[in-house]
Amino acid sequence: MTTLTQLNNILFDQLNRLNAEGCDIKQESERGKAMAVVAKEAVNNGTLAVEPAKDGTPMTVRGAGFFES
């Protein structure tokens, strides 16, 4: 997964699984909770990358997703 669009698609796929006939609600619910936690962190990381740009601070990605100004 590399984009917020892909993340969005994955989350909607999970909603479709939860809505499917014969769905193991307990299993899919636990899966959905785990996905939501990871998705929230992905969005938070994106926010960290965007916030400095609001005040014009140039940021670069260094190594495994670490940012430096």
C-alpha cells in the first residue's frame, strides 16, 4: 500500500466483507479493528509530512520514513 487512495480502497473492501452474506462477523470485526489502527497511523504519518509545508519549512525524507528539515 503506497497511497491514501489504496488505503481507502482497502478499508472499503473490508466494509464489503463485513456486509457479505455468511461473513464471520467476529473474525472480520477483529480484522477490521486491526486495519483501522494501522490506517490511522498511516494517515497520521501523512499529516506529519504535510504540516511543516504549511509554514514553508522544507522537509525531506531520510531513511525509513524519517523526516528532517
